Amino acid sequence: MPPVYEASAKILVESQLIPIDLAQPTVTANALERVQAIEQRLMTRDNLLDIVRKFDLFPAFESRNRLPKSST
């Protein structure tokens, strides 16, 4: 069987600790929306390709130029 790569992480998303009447929050999204925004930033094609290249995960594909950088 081919190797399987798995990673996990924990992110602590805390709510504002200062009372709203003292300081207005700069982030108005709830915790789930904030985590989804972080996930979208991390899982971009370019970020994933950088990880593939850094750890040489698919050398056969890379040598045939099958993992090009996106044009955007």
C-alpha cells in the first residue's frame, strides 16, 4: 500500500475578553466562520504545492511537470 500522510492541529479561537462597552470588537464573525476563513487561506493550491515540493511527496509527478504553479 502507498504511504498515507496525516496531520492534525488545534486552533484555539477565543471570544473577546474586553466588555463591548469598553472596546468595540474588530472581528465580527463567529468562531466557525473564522476557522473556515483560516482553512481557505491554508488550503490554497499554491500553499499545498509548496508543501508537496518541500517534502518531495510526489517526485514522479513533479519530474513530469504535472504540478505547475497556478497562473493567478
